[in-house]
Amino acid sequence: MRIHVILLTFLLLVSAFVAPGRAEVTVIKAGKILTMSGEPITDGVILVEDGKIAEIGTGIEIPEEAVVIDAGKSVVTPGFVDASAPAPVRGDLNEQSGEITPTLRISDALDPQSKTLKRVVQMGVTTLFVSPGPQNVIGGLGVVVKPSGKIPQQMIVKDEAALRIVMDLDATQGNRIPRYQSPTNFYYRRPGTRMAIIWMLRKSFFDAQRQADSEQIEDPNLAILSAALNDEIPIHVNARRAIVIRAALKVADEYGLKLIFQECTEGYKVAKQLAEKKIPVVLGPFYYYPGNMGQYREGRKVNWNNAGILAKAGVKVALSSGEQSGAIDMLTAAAFAVRHGMDRDEALKAITITPAEILGVAERVGSLEKGKDADIVILSGDPLDVTTRVEKVILNGKTVYQ
Amino acid sequence: MSISFCLTSSGSESQSLAIRASKIWTITDGVITNGVIIINEGKIQSVGENIEIPEGIRVLDMSDKDVMPGMIDAHCHIGLSLDIFSEMDETVAAVAADMLILDAFNPYSDDVKKALSCGVTTIMLAPGNRNPVGGLPAVLKLDISKANDWVLVRAAGVEFSVMNEALMFDREPTSRAGLMDLIREELDKAKEDKDDGFNPTRDILKRVVVANKTAYIWARNVDEIASAMAIVDEYELKAVLVTAEQGDEIADMIAERNLPVIYPPLLLSSRDKDLKRAGKMANSGIKIAFASLTPRTDLHDLRTSAILAAKYGLDTETALKSLTINAAEILGVADRLGSISEGKDADLVILNGDPLQLTSSIEMVLINGNIVYQRQEE
Amino acid sequence: MKNIKGFVILASLLLLFLSVGTLSGQEIAIKAGTILPISDAPIENSTILIKDRKIAAIGQNIAVDADARVIDASGKYVMPGMIDSQSRLFVIDNELNERRSIAPELNILDGLDPYIKEAPEVAAQGVTAVYITPGSRSLIGGSGAVLKLNGSKDVGKMLLKDNIAVKAAIGVSSNNQSSSLGRLANYSSIREALLETKIYMHNKEKHDREQAKYNKKKAEYDKKKEARPTEKVEKPKRPARFRPNPTREVLAKVLSKEIPLQIEVHRVTDILNALRLADEFGFKLILDKCTEGYLIAEEIARSKSPVILGPVSSSFADMPRLEYRHHDIRNAAILSGKGVKLALGVSGRDGASSKFVALAAAIAVANGMDRDMALRAVTLTPAEILGVADRIGSLQVGKDADIVILSGHPLDSLSQVEMVLIEGKTVFERKDQQ
């Protein structure tokens, strides 16, 4: 009995000093603000109103009713944008009933209660690009989401944000003639090889073009591909090895496609072409855990100089977690990239504004500027220091982690 | 020590019957103490406190008992073959819209007798949740002794499922995104005005997208319910959510769309958190009807559900409605069932105490004025 | 803002001072509407006085200390804390089923997880004690213990009594498959174990006698040697070494009637086997589950073996196992009606189902059990069967102050538990919802 009373007393005393976060105006004071859109601000202030950044800079007047978060000497950055995030989805990610499924929207499978979301928020990620599974050649439409909201619709920032194409052998997964089963099993189908993957890709776009020319929209799948042909929907291609990247570039040339590469582990081998064609790249994880590699190990040996070489050649580079949940940290990815040749500022941009631009959501996220969403990360020190901790994460103006 | 069943012979329906009871739970008109129900030709002719009993008619003296309307199990799978789990779902094809669940029903199965002994007089016989586009549920009265009239509605709408249970590894769809895509594809095809011959799936789905027949959508978790709501919004469907267990977390969104909910049974092994959900949903204005989802659970659990829900926050009046009139309204048979009112079918349950008490046992059950179950004393 | 801060600090300091004044020796007086002692008829408008964790007095004109804590339970029902005599609370799935066939010496307390979140939910429904036994996968798997749900994370502090009974099982299939050969083997293995124990006890007794003789002779020898050290005296021979066997020791206690043997049985044949074993070896038998008991109620009554029955209905747990095929919801009523001493356990697969012990009693009443017997079956009867009736199970002077206050009668399905005390300490208090 006594213990309970003392505990209650303690809690009451503490509560008297902790400010409840219900006010509409929040002010964040920090020693160093890295806006990603200009020079860092020292001893600056960010004024947040209704989930958006109302003011940012020095010498800003703080309103009476504002809730103040004094981050002291901490460093503040925009919330990180993971352009190849682990999927907060329930059930199987991959639709096994077909290989070309452009109409599939991964937004239909989002699970706001997924534990993945909690994990990524703790690492400072406030915007995620979620793709359909990697086992289909054309897997469907990805979606840009934020880890907030009760139902999937409330999470979405941009739906049907990009079409996913997978060109490494991952797309052949499951497609074999099962030894002891009948040939009518629906896993008995193409592609089983890289040739078949590329063939299927060509055929799909060929059919799409033909349908578009004839002006009759019969097949909704082809309609999506037509839109992709017309640059109405961006195309993300997963390709790790250089030969695969080159093959993708060839198909892109044939059909006039504008591509964005994901993973691109051997991108440094084709850096010049990528720069010439102005193709942006979202690099995968800087380390593939052996347990996570699955059957298809080609191209999973990462050359850590990749990011640096691509950046120096003039390619727009974003760093991502490569759909690996839990272990890969955006900041660690950036630190590794810098250690192996990437420029500091570019690396930090590569986890914030650059992916936002690549995803087409840069008017809302990616940097700390007036009018953008108040997605803010407060760090205990230099972002590229391995001992730095994420102290607080603010999403749409609300503190979601501390 | 066995339970006896009186399957009355034909001709007794025209008999009149008067029942005297200590408490009559009419559901729609409050509780009548020391009242009388007069039954004529299978229907309730009158019910009230001071009703004169006409000369010569048979009187059932239940003056120390309670009477309530026969309970309606809003979703169950009884009377299907012995290998119970396989008959509920046509799992070979993802789209099984033209499967009539009534075709698989055995009206003489023990399940029916069990249902009667639990006070269930009408059921919605439904397919399971493993088909994205499932079959056609039926509304049945469990008085199988007559050759006619026990099938109230042969095909009461179309069953859909957006639950992960509808995903299979060896049949499409294998992913949730694929599931939603498939449902949309089928509904889009149904909207088209093509005439390319015999296509039962399209004709049936037309009922739902065009003719406004009810879509019964299985969805349990918040994300599944959100998917269901998305389809309802996009295709402007008249719909009912089946299961919606986590519905209390987004109750306002469900209430906004006037979606009723057929709620799964609350069990004596449920956690407190889950036991409170039904009450929360009802308090947000959602119409709830309980289902036993037999054989996944027991038919006893229907009344037990209402009692547990009442214990954990659902008000007693709504709890009783959720066993009777709410289900009748959702299933579209409220003109005949769901309350003890003049003109409705004489489907009644007689208990030796308050219906919302586990200590009360069911003594007698009548359908269309005929005694179809009577508890044997030892 | 500043004003609120100041007020809160003041309030906190005030509370701090108050807490200092709370002494563990403070009396508690519950002014009750209706007291259900269970051991006696209900008492209206009386007070229960609690002193030093025990019930000190029950009555109408009781002297209460001036600084006693008074709990106003007027218009409410007050009863002893309920007991689930077939609980799976604190059990982590497979950790209570040792695959070795005969292992009565295992200590169940080592296999429990007190951090389980369901415990507060169970206590909040007025269940203050649970009886947990090893699983039914071993033939003789260890002994059961009664724990109180006092909120402690230390199993030792929750323990009321262990070594309540040695648990055995006949004819229980662990994989939903049953072979009659298996059952025969079960029965004979247990019989064999008991026979071997008899031999062991005999050998032990023989050894003890010889040891006593040797001790006497040795004492004489030592005396002689001391008196005349040079004289040759025959040194007595030590008796052969006797190695105590922990397994046999436990079973010896069963055979000497110190601890009962609790046998889980479902089918009629198995129940009869258990009764036969009890006859042959003379141990105190407790029949556990006793699913088909209703078919041989008179025989069980004649044997005077108590029964811990559960689950009362299939609503408590799915009962896919073959043993439950002939489960009948009237089992409790029939056995109790024939005079069998019956405790109702929940026996849910989930530990949380222990909380609805009162509802199990209500279901038994609906199916023919006498109301008072049903309420007793979740309070005093299990306490008596488990040998803890000196401490819990009824509201009587001298027993532990494990008390439940309800808004209505416990068999009323819609009653709400208002407060639960264990040994005078509040473990649950209902906060107003809505």
C-alpha cells in the first residue's frame, strides 16, 4: 500500500514539470539545424503550426502559448526518407499467381499496426517508399507513406507512386517445374532465366504500346504500362549486376522509358552511362546479411565505394535501407558512404531531400523549409558519428518517439 | 436423461395457442410482466398484459418463466458435411460467386437439433472466409418439419472476404495486394454492359454493384476493415462487415458509412481487451448482430456472447437486440422475425430466468407456433 | 499553468505525509450488504473485521478501531476469493510437460512465468487463488501448487502451498490420437511404479531397522572399546548402503497417504481404473477432469473420491481431443447430485480463462447443479480437496482475508467485481468506466 502511495506521489511531482504536448504551436530550439536546403543554422528555431513548418531561422519570436522543445546542443535534421523501405504489410508480399501484375497496388496491403513502422520510426525514418514484392517481373505500384494513421488510407502520401520492375533473378523465384507435381501447377511458368525476364519485359511494353496505338483500352494491366511509357508513372527497376543494368538500359532505349534504379550494387561499373542519361539511383543496403540473401546471391556483394563513385560521376544518388528491416540504419548507411568516398553533405542529402525528389514528394518532405511537413529528427550529436543517438522524432508536428 | 424433440405433425399450425409468462421480452416494446401471448396460425396475434384468452384454446402456463423471440444466428456454417472445415469454403477457385451454400446444407443434421436446444430458430447459413469472392448465403428457419417455408431467403447477397485467410500459396491471390486487385477486377467486369454469353459470376456480382444487393464482407483487423471500406466507397455498395473484431478502433469510420457488423462470438477464453470491443462499437452507433460462426465455436456461444458483451460494457437492451431484431434487420427479415410483436412469426424461446443470465436454461422453443424443442427433466 | 504546478506539488507532498501514516497493522472493516461466508448461510448487514491479514471477526456489533480503514460495501455482496482448481495461469505452453514418463519429483514452481500479463485480469474478476498442476503428457509428472494472485513477480511470494498432490494421467492422448494399447501401458506403468514404491518402502524400512540395530551395537562397541581399548571386540557390520530415490520418496508419501494422487481421467474405463488403483494401494485419490463421470456417478460417490471437474462447457476452450468426445454439460450437476465432492475448475487452454470461474459455476447451475453447491465448488470445496481450507475458501474467523466485493450475487452474470483483497491488501479496485 505504502509503495503505491509513494509511487503516485512521485508521478504527480514529475507530471507537474512535464509539459503536455497538446498546444497547436510547437517551437524547437536547437544548437545546429541541418535544413538540407542551404547553410546549416546555428542556434536556430523551428516554429511548427498545424503539423507544418511555419517559420525557420534565427531571431524568431516565440508565441506565448507555444510548447517549447529545447534540444539544447543537439543537431536537428529533417526526418529521413527511405526510398526502398521494408514493407509494413500483413501476409505475403508477393502475388504468386502471375508475373506481370502492374495493376496491383501495395497500398491495399498496408498494415498501420505493423511493428516495422515502430522500428523505422525509432531510427528517424518519417517517410517510406513501399514497393510490391520482388518476385514478379512487373510487380505493381508502390506507395509513399508515413508511419502514422489508424487506417492505411491515412498513411498515404502519394499512391501509385511508381511501377516496380525486378530484373535480377529474384523474379524467377518459385518458377520451376516442381519435381513431383503436375505440370499444371501454376508455378510452372516463365521466367526461369534472365533472358526470359527481359523477354517478358519487352513483350509487356510491346503489347502496351500496341494497345495504346489502337486506342482501345481492353486490358487494365496494359493501361498502366502505357502510362509508364508516357512518363506518367515513374518506373523503378531493381537491378544489381552491371549486365542486368545494361540490359535494362537497352530496353529503356527501345521503348523510350525513363528509369530509376534500385539497389544498383554494381552501378559504379556503368556510372558514366547513368550520368549521361540522368538516371537517378536508389542504392540498396550497404550490407546484405547472409540470412537475408535468399536464393539469389548474384550481385549482393556490395562495393562500398559505389555511392562515392556514382556521386562523383554526377549521378543523383539516394541511400536506402534496401528493404531490410531492423538492422540497417539510414545514418549508418550515410556514414559508410562518406567513409568510402561520398561527400558529407551529399550523403546527408541522400537520406533526406534526394530520395524525396526522386519519389516526387519533395514539396512536402525531405528538407526543413517553410511550408513543408514538420518531420524532424533530433540527434544527440553529429549525424555521421556512430555514437550519435536518435533522441526524438517528430512526425507532422507530433512527437512520435523519444 | 435425454433431450426430447417434438416434431409436431402437420395441421397443428392452425391451432391457436396462448402462452402465459412471468416476463415477456418483446425487444421492440419493452418487457411485459405477467403477460400473455396469443398465437394463431403460426403468427403472433396479440401480446400484452391484460389480454383475454379466448375460450377453448390451448394454454401453455409458463407463468414463472421468461419468453424472448427466437434467436437469430447471423452467420454460421451448421449442417454442412462431417468434414466440417472443408465444406464452408470453395477453395479451388478464388471466385466462387455462383456457389449456393444451401446446396450443401443437410437439414436433418444433429447441428439443427443442437441449435434449437440453444434457442436459435433462424440462421444465416454462410460460406467461410477463404474466398475473395465467395458464395451466396441463405437465411433459414430451423423448423425443418414442414416441406415449405423454412428457406426464407435462398440467396441473400454475396459473400466477400478481404481477410488474410483468403490468401493461399497455391491459388490466386497469394498476397493482399493481389486480393484487392482481384476483387476490383471482378467488380469492374460486373459493371460493364457486355453481352458475351453465359457468365454467372458477372450476373451475380451485378446484383451487388448495380442492383444494390448486400455484400457481406469478411474483415477482421483494422487494415482489412479499411480495405473493405475502400471497396464499399469505390463501388457504392450496400454492405455488412463480418467479424470486424478490431472495428472499435475505427468505429467512427464504420458508423459514418452506416455499415452494420456481424460480430464473432465472445468466448470465456477471450481477453478483457477483446470483450470490451463489441460494447465500444455499439456505443459508437454501429448496429451489431452476434454470430456463432459454428463450427469454429459452439452454438451455446451465441447467448454467451451477448452476456459477456453486457458484462463488459454493452447495455443489456442492445445486447438482447443483437441476438434478435438487429440480425433480423441486417438480414432483411425484420417484417417477420426478431421481436415479439403482432403479426410476426411465433418463433419463441422460453427460459427459466433472465435471458442474459448464464444460470438460465432454455426450457422450450417454438417455431411458427409449434413446439420444436422441450427440455427433459431428469 | 503556474498555479496548477503549485497545486500539484502541494497535493503530492500531502500524499507523501499521508503515506507515512499508513501502518501495516491497520485494521480494515468492511461494512457489507450481504456476506456469503460459503461455510454458512448468508449474513445481512454485517461487518467483517480484518486484522493482521486475517479475518478477525464477522458480525453486527463489532468493535472497530478508530483509525481503521473502513470500506463501505453496503448494498453489495461480499464473498471469499474464488479458486480455480484447474488453472493454466502462469504456464508457458510446453514447459510443464516433461516427456519423461515418471517424474513426480519435478517442482512445478520452476516452470512458471509470473510475468504473464493475464494475471491482473484474473484477479480483477475475484479469483484470488489458482491451483496449477503439471501437464498430462507425463504419466506421473510432478506435483501441483496453489498460488495466490497477489501481484508479486516472485513465485515464492505467491505460493500458498506446494506438493498438494502428485499428478498422474491415464488415457490422455497428447496428439489427438489414442491407442488403447497406450492406455493399457499407462495403467500398468503407474501400477508398476506404485508396486516398486512399495518394495522401496519395504527396503527402506528394513534398512532403517538394521541401521537402528547397528547404531545400538556400534554404541555398545564404542563403549567397550573406550573402557578396554586393547581388548578385541567384534566390530559390528554396517548395513548395506541404501540410496534414497527422490522419485520413490515422493510416491512413498502417496502410498503413506501424506499426499494425494491426482489422476486425470476422461473415459469410464479410465475412471474405473483409477478407482481400482486407489482400492489396491490405499492412497488418497483425487479424480481430475472426470469427463464421463456422469455415466458412473453412483460408483464415484461410493468411492468417496473427490472430483476436480472441468471444463464445464466447450465454451471455455476448444476441446478437440478425443477424450472430450462424450463431454456432457450436465456432468457437474449429475455428480454433485449424487453426493460427489466436486470442485469446478476452468481448465481453459488460455490462462486468462481462469477469470471466469464464477461463470463456469453459473453454467453448471443452468444445467442442473444446486446454486449453493455450485458456488461452493469454486470456493470452499476446492480448498478442502487441495488441503488449504485452513487458510482460504470461506469467510471464517482465523482464515486469510482473501475477500471479493461484488455489485451483485456472484452467480449473476452481469455482476461487477468492485474490489479484491488478498490478506487484507487491495489487489484490485474498480474504477468507474464510462
